[in-house]
Amino acid sequence: MILCMGTTRHKRLDRAQPSSKGTARLSRAETAGEGFGAAAYIAFAAVTLLTLLLCVCAGSVRIPLSETARICLQAISGKRAAQSDTLAAILLSMRLPRVLCVALTGASLSLCGAAMQGLLKNPLADGSTLGVSSGAALGAVLSIAFGITIPAIPLAGTMGMAMLFALLSLLLILTLAYRLDYSLSTNTILLLGVIYSMFVSSIIALITAFAGEKVRHITFWTMGSLSGSGYREALILLAALAVCGTVLLCSARELNAFALGEENARHIGVNVRRVKLTVLICVSALIGVCVSIGGTIGFVGLVTPHMARLLTGPNHKRLLPASLFGGAVFLMLADLLSRVLLNPIELPIGVVTSLIGAILFLCILYRMRRIV
């Protein structure tokens, strides 16, 4: 009788529990409508475009929206502006390329932060957590201090050194993590990243102390600034974001699986090690490019994903695109404040993001504490 009861119970459980194929079909059906829809893309893109127009028009020299539209249409149609057209020179040669670089840098840093927080399951995780930002900053500081350049390619020395040191930093941290923990656990990577960042900061301080006449340049660069950026830098940032950003956006499903834990993600078919390496390499490449062009800009990759999460929820299929647009809007507004707050003095954008980011992050933490 007990055997019959057990058999009957197992049959009921078998009926109640769907097969693995059914579960897979169900999960696909449930997640089919959870992505970032066309309406959401249009809404976020519209907000980003309006912010870009605001930042292009506003500044130490205000340019009316009608004049901005006229100058942009003339540039698109191929008509050359007159030499006496000062507004066209300011808009096309200085302000527009700078705002484009700011938007692309903010989008890249915010996307990296959201991906790192999902990968490491740590709300305080950022691209700088791995020590990649510190490594890229060290390479750029070495290039500035010792005058390392590549002939016939302007700014290639600083950019090349930053990207090289970002990659070497990633390889060093992953190698040490692999030696200490074969599974590349999250805690090991975080701990090594923090230790490495502190070590690199001391080296940068030592180089700055002996930099002589270049101390001011290095100090201002480490605060973060995109004031001298042009269309060439914008194209480099766009190319890096198009390649690495696409890979990160396509990893949304795997990052959702990581929220259940690495073991559970492995059980449902996710190649944990491959996903980790792919995300880490893409994050390192994007941060290396951003740091080489704009210096160290903090809090963008830490705060913006939290703000986007309040709007979209934890699903990375919505969170990653929202963080992309949110980072661009956040950094453009921060850059606008840096230009107009103490006009005609221009503040480093890294200082503004740190001040705003620290306040916003405290508000977010307080809100989350009250909810809990």
C-alpha cells in the first residue's frame, strides 16, 4: 500500500512538473515580451536627442535653437559657413564634437557599469572595480609624463598606452584570480580589483610627484575632461561602443541567469567562464577607450544603472539599453553644468559627476533602505 501511495505521488509530481523542453518553451514565451520595445527605444532616444540639443545650444555663448538648426542643415547639405559666422564655428568646431564625445562616453561607462553589476551580482560593482580604469589611467599618465607618442598619429600614444594597460590590468587580475580560485569567483575578482586599484593609485601619485612641468596637465586629466575632443575622438568612441556595446547587449539573457547564481546559471546551460571572460574583455576595452580620451570620470557607471533599474526593473534586456541612454543623458547634463556653473571658468567633468553622483547614490541607498 505504501508503495502504491508513493507511486501515485510520483505520478502526480510528474504531471505537476513540466519537462525541461516545456520549461524552455515557457521561459521563452515569458521572456519574449520582456525586452526593450520599439516604444521604449523611441522614448529614450527622444529624451537623449533633446538633451543633446540643449547641451549644444546652451553654454558660455548661447546659440538659439533656430540658428542651431540652420547651421546643422547647412553642414549636412554640404554648404560651407561664412568665415564671419562665429556661431557656426563655435557649434561645429567645438561644441558639437564635444557633446557627441560626452554622450558616447557616458553611454559606454553606464553600460559597462550595468553589465558589471549583473555579472558580479554586486550593486556597488563598476568597471573600475576590476582595476581596469586605474590601469588605463596609469598608461595614459605614463604617456603624458614621458612624452610617449606615435609618429604621424596625434594622441595615439596616450590612447594606445591606456588601452594596452587596461588590457594588461585585466590579464593580470584574471591570472591572479585563476591562480587563487580556479572557478574565477566573484569575491576573488572584486578583492583583487580593489587591491590593484589602490596599488596603481600610489604609482600615479609617485609619477605625478616627479612630473615637473607636466604636473598640472596630469592632475587636470585625472579629474576627467572632454574639452578638447573632436570628431576623430567621437568616431573612435562610436566604433568601440558599436563593437563592445553590441556584445554586452547581446549578453542580457546570460546576465539574467547570473542573478540566480553561477551554479544555477551553469545548470541551465550558460557557459559561465566564457560569459565572464567576454563581458570582462568588452568592459575593459570600452573603459580603456573612454579613459584614454576623457580621463577618469567616476560615478557614471555606478549611479546611472541604479537610476535605470528604478524605471525598468532588474531584467537586463531592458536595463542595459536604459543604462546606455541614461548614461549619455547624465553625462551630457553634467558636462553642461561644468561649462555654465562658474562661467567663464570650466570645471572638470569628473568633479561634477563625483559631486552629483555621490548625492544621488546616497538618495538611492536611502530609498532602497526604506523599501527593505
